[in-house]
Amino acid sequence: MPEKNSFDRVSNKLLLADYLEKHSFPSPKTKSISRHNIELFDFPLLLKPKLDGNGKRIIECQSREEYEAYISKKDFITDDYLIQEKLNGEDIDISFIADNGEILAYTIQKGLVRETYSFATGIEFLEDQKLLDETRAIVKKLNWSGIAHLDFIYLKEKDSYFLIDFNPRMWSTLIGSLYAGVNFPLLLLQLGQNKPIQFKGYQKTHFYLAKSALQARSLNKLKTSTWRYIIKDPLPEITKGIARIFKYKKDLPEINRTSLFTS
């Protein structure tokens, strides 16, 4: 487990940005929302939730007028968001397990299929020593222990990786790392039991989540996707499907809910 102060620091994007700037790690300009701070940014820019997992989405503002319109909405809570510079570069991520600031195992991936401001549903595993070295420096400075997934953007003109998000949790394409040869949940259990971790690298391969593989209509992509695991063990997907139905039913307006489920 990471130390609490380290966990709190990386979980809050504003605290993370301050920490990265203080220690000279490349990152996008990030500030709290205020009339003074908005003058420090060019458009387009991003309004991002400070914390993950609160159901809020990233908002891209193309102009000052669009920005003012968003923050003036009645349901917009200023303290829940921050302003972040929009960087145009190549998305690349690294997943790892660490102990006292030392990375013990990792996979590096870039997105092949990705919706705007969302996780990739198709990925390619590759090696990138420069990214690995940058990540090692951050992890060592934080003295991080445990699992994490970091999102970077590579800017070719600066030949530099900018850290966008430090996610102190399991990630959506975790099963892709398993397919590439690294079983992170198992390694985490072994680390918790003080057992030695064996890491011999990973395959440089492609992997797709189920929906993305189906949409591609490619047999090769279906073979290198979560479908290979769903077919072997369908119960988790069945359970998730049932949960979605009950959530949909709960969210329906009362008049529509009655007519839909009793007719």
C-alpha cells in the first residue's frame, strides 16, 4: 500500500500538479478555477474533475465564452474542477507495481482505439526506455508502494513526456496486461505476503476490449481480446449485465418504468 500522504497527493489532480511542478517533472499547466488563473491559459483548454470516480467528465472549452458558459451553470460546482492546459501529442501509458519507490514489474502501452477523453479500448504493448526512466524518477520521489497506472502525453517538439494523470488503482485494460504476460493482481498478492516477485518482461502485442473487438469485425482482434476470457468464464459478464438492467430500471422515470416492465 502507498503511504497515505502520497495517495492523497496523486489522487487530487491539483495537488499532483503542484507536486510535479515543485520537483520539475513535466506536466500540463494546471490551476484552480478563478478569474486570475484563467488569464494564464490559452484556448482551447480543459475543465477536469479534481478527483477520479465522482462521475464527472472532462470538458473541453474552445473559447472564453464557452468557458464562462460552463462555469456559470447552476449544477457546475467550481470546487470540483480545475483548469488544465490542453496538450496535443501522443497518448502513452504505463502500468506498474512498486515497493518503496522501486518499480518491480510494468507494462507500457499506447492506445489504438480510444474515445475522446476516455480510456483506450484497443492497445499496443511496447517498450520505451525514456518513459520508463521518467516514471522511475517520479515513483522514487514519491516512495510509492503498490499498484498504479500513469497517463502521459509525448510532445515530439520537446522530446518530453508530460504526466497527465497518476491513477492509484487498477485500470480498465488490466486484463490486457495479463494477456501480455504480467498478472498484476497476483503480483500484488505476492508482494503483500512478502514473496519474491518474478518479472521477465512482457509480450509486445495488441489487445482489445470486447466491444471494440466486435466493432472491428476482425477474427484476429477477437482472438486477442477479452472474449477469450469471457468464453472461459462468462459469469462476471452475466453479473455485470444483470446489474446494468437493474440500474437502468432504477433510473427510469416512474411512469415509464411501470409501463416498460409490466407490459
